[in-house]
Amino acid sequence: MGKSIPLIMLKEHDKIKSLLEKFERELNENLKNSEKTFIEFKWGLEKHFFIEEKVIFTVLKSLNEEENEDMLNLLKEHKDMLFLIKNIEEHFFKNIKPEIDNLKKTLLTHADFENEFFYPKLEMDLSEKQKCLIIEQCKAILDDY
């Protein structure tokens, strides 16, 4: 089968974190120049959320109560991060430097939980058929699989 779901998602988390760090550096240097990296970061994050919400969470039909609660919390965090992204966009529109500390903290906490607990547990709980389905759909969405 090749790659595992945790490895695929860890790689995605690393790419998103790297883009966020690049955006943060550029934001501190030049507001206008940082906008391009912000757009790239936003696209990567939205694509990641799409994979989780439309591919992975859709496959998880028979969740136990704990997994269901975890998934609902992750979905809430996605919504919260998208709200923070919208706020950053509004700041760019007004040519005001946005504050990104809250987004950064939320994103890092979210990714750590997924990397350390959520995806390793899924890897153990999913059937081979479910894993293959998720991995094949990830391949279709990701640029560098």
C-alpha cells in the first residue's frame, strides 16, 4: 500500500506549518509582499481541510463516541481557523498588518493533536479497504503525492 494516512497527513501538516512560518517572516518584513505567501498558505490549509472533511471524515461512518467527539472538535477548529483567515483577509483589504498569533497557536495545537493521537488511532481502527480508499483519494487531491 505504500504510505500510511498518518504519514501523508504529517507531511501535509509540515507543509502548512512551513508556509505559515514563511508568511510570518514576510509579514514582519513587508505587508504587501506577504500577501502572496498568505494566499498560498490559505490554499494549502483549505485543501487540507477538504481532505479531512470530504475524504477522511466521510469514510468514518461508524465512529465510537470518543472518535465522534474528536471529529466534532476538529471540525470546530477548522471553522475557527477559517474565521481567523477571513479576519486576516479583511486586514489585508484595509492595508493593515494582521495579527496571526491566535491562528498560529490554534493551527499548531490542532496539528499536534492529529499527528500524535487522531491519525495514529485511525490507522489502527480503519479496515485496509477504508485506508486504501482514503489514500487513493488523497493521491487524487494532493500535488506532490
